[in-house]
Amino acid sequence: MANHKSAIKRAKQSELRRIRNRSRRTRMKHIIKSLEEALASQNPEMATSRLRDAISVIDRTASKGVIHKNHAARKISRLTHRVNALPPA
């Protein structure tokens, strides 16, 4: 454990950030999983609405620095391609 006062403070800050980042990453994974379920059901309307939510969450996660912006762009691009490939209703 840290001995200096500043090191103790940094350890506390790092732990809080780790917990916050983990919850943001988990939220992103859950919203992507719900989009995957909509894609599996071949429902374009549901997939489109869930894609909109997923893009919002992924962009927010990247803006907070939890994931890299290029990683976010790649995820959004791949998900969008999959939604666009669904046959129309």
C-alpha cells in the first residue's frame, strides 16, 4: 500500500476511476448484446432503434476515455453494416 499522502490519494482516485470505467464498459457491452439479439431476430425496426442507442453509448464511452476513439468508430461501423444488411421488413 502507498505510504505518502499523495500516493494514498492517487490510489483512491485510481480505484474510483477503475470502478467507474468498468461500469461504463459493462453498459456498452450490454447494449451491444441487446443489439445482437435484435439482429438475430431479423427485426429491422428494433435493430435500428437499438443501434441508435448503441451508437450513443459507444460514443459516450469513447469520449470519457474508457475506450479509444478508433475502437469506438470501428465498433459503430461494423454494427451499422450489420444492421444495414438486414432485409427490409
